[in-house]
Amino acid sequence: MFYGAKWWKVDFHLHTPASLDYGESDLSYREYLTTIMQRGLDCVVITDHNSCAWIEGLRTELINMDIEKPEG
């Protein structure tokens, strides 16, 4: 049995369209999450300015994506 370290790819400073400086306001929750996944990130920290408006929507969409995921 191997007890080695595991590397995680994490972005500790990520904004969503809830931050005025994000720039792309017509992005969907799914498009946002898909982009994160395509970049190979294992974890992100949302650091929006004065807002947590996107947190619940992202959480809900991630659950929906997990439910839709094919078995196997």
C-alpha cells in the first residue's frame, strides 16, 4: 500500500460575474464550472467583492451536474 502525497490544483483567488470587475456578465453557472473543470482545478476559492450572490447557484449547479453524470 502506498501512502504518498497527493497534489491538488487550487486557485485561491477567483471571481464570478457577481464581481463588477469580472467582465463577462452573461455567463451561466454551468459554463463557469465547466471552465474551471476544463482547466484541471480541483478546488477554487470564490473571492467576489462585497457579494456572495453566485455561491448558492454554483453549489446547486454542481449538484445537478453530479446527478447528471453518467455511471461508471
